[in-house]
Amino acid sequence: MPIFAQTILSYMDIRRGCGYGKAVFESAYNRRSRSIDYAAPGIYHIILRKHPSAQEYGSLAGDPAIAPGLPGCAKVERSSLGRILQKEIYDWPLHCTALKVYQYVVMPDHAHILIRVTKRLPHPLGTYIGLPKGAITRRWRASAGDPAAVVFEEGYTDRYLHPGRDLDTLFRYIRENPHRLAMRRRYPEFFSTMRDIELFGSRWSAYGNLFLLRDPMKCAVAVRTRHTPAEREAFREEWLWNAANGGVLVSPFISPEEKAIREEAERLGGRIIHIQHQPFCKRFKPEERRFNLCSQGRMLILAPAEPLRVERFRDACLLMNRLAEHLAYGPRLIL
């Protein structure tokens, strides 16, 4: 059994008896994975979200047509609340010397923070996330003269960076958040236009949000016949946990079990790269379900530019599963 499957099975044993269902993952924003020791050293991608009643943390400025990092590129001009947020994130290690901020970006309605825990913490990581959140809220209440002002949604999202993940890719992903948001706002048609691209030596057409190819938190979904029932449930838990916490599931979703995982991930607000074996027709437009997901930026559909040269459908399935694994775990794509 794969090591990470054993880990997830241990996690399932802890939760045994609590049941499994949609509600478990819909509340995942406030949930922590019980398979992770949050006091141990490691690297975490933390997302804090703005409360609906709070002032926006900033507004977009700059030109999305200019490449990120160049003068005049898209950026977020921080509001007074956003400046408080930025200062407290920068000073976060003052709350705990074992924490190091690697990268962060303050967006209009959320903030991304990449932090490293350099040595074992006396308390779980959540304790140290609550300290700057509390400080920000207190400073904002004093500044706004409103003792009841709310800054954040309750809780936070965490993504543990497993060994082997490309740290540079995550740095870039966080840094370029303003560029992606500006592109979506200025060029909404960009996310519904079919494109012909090269992926690992073969030509594919794409419909939907191409930025999903750059997301560093992708997982390939493939239910194998050799998997035991326990392994299948372990993988299912892992994939749905990833979807509920902002990751991207990549697969042709062929078997009934894979389709059920895709449908559950979609209900949880997850993001999908769907690989199909048939080329797009001349005036391709997906059915309503996939079209809506594409228009929301939550789906990318990939199809071969030319019919696959295979004798059996099984061979096409194997090829698509290999592509999914390349996209999820292979070299970083430059698009």
C-alpha cells in the first residue's frame, strides 16, 4: 500500500464512527487534517478570507497585459485595513521565533501566506495563526472606531507542502495572484476560449481556465483495479480533502467511482482538469454543467488535437491517466 494511503487510513481510523459525507468536507475551511502533526516542522500555505461585512483589503491596479514582476504589472493597492494586514503578516515571526514567512500576498478579499515552521512548536500551528488574526482585528477596531468590527471569516485554510513539491512553483503561484485576478476581470473570454497547446510532446486543445495547469496543488485521480477497498477509500478521502481545500483534481474520470469523486468534488466547490479522449468538434461548447464550471474558473477541459491512435479504449484510458499524472506530478509547465 502506498505510504500516503497508509497515512490517510490512520486518519480514517481516528475519525471512525463520525461518518462520512458532504458536510464533512464542506466545513473543511475550518477543519484540520488529522493525518498532519501541526506542531512539527514543515511548510504550510495558509489562506485567510475576508468577512463579508469587512472592508476590502485592497483594489486591483496596473495592467494585466504586462508580465508579473515588471513595472506597471497588475498589483493590489492595499486599503487601510490591507496595510494593517500586511504589517502583521510581516511581523508574524515576532509572535513565535520558530515561524518564518517565506511569501505572502494580500488580495482584495483574502490573503495567501507561505510559512515555514523551523522547529517543533509548543502548541499546534493554529494557535500561532490566531495571534496575528487577533492583533489585526484589534488594530482595525481601534482605527475604525468600531469595537464590533469583524475582519476575517472564522477559521482558515491550510495546505501542507509535502516533501517533493516544487517550492518555487508555490512561490510563483502566490506572487502572481494579482495578475491572475486582473486577467479574469479584464479578459473574461480568456477563460472560455478553446486553445491549442503542447503538453509533454503531444498537442491538446483546451477549454476553460488555463491557469489551473499552473496550480501547484494538483492530484491525479485514478481508481485502480488492484486497489483494495481500504485503499480506495483512503485515496477517495485524500482526493476529496484536496478538492475541499483549494486543490485541483486531474483525471479523465472514466470509472463510476472516479465520476462519483468528480461530482462530489464539484459540489464541494473544488476545481477540476477533465481530460477527454475525443477531440473537440469545430464549434465545441460543453454541456451546461461543465460550461458553468468553466465560466466560474473552476474547470479546464483538455482534448487531443487529433484522434488518439489507439486500438482499444483501454489504451486511450491509460494514455489519459499518464497525462493526468504528468500534469499533477511532472515538471512545471511554462504556458
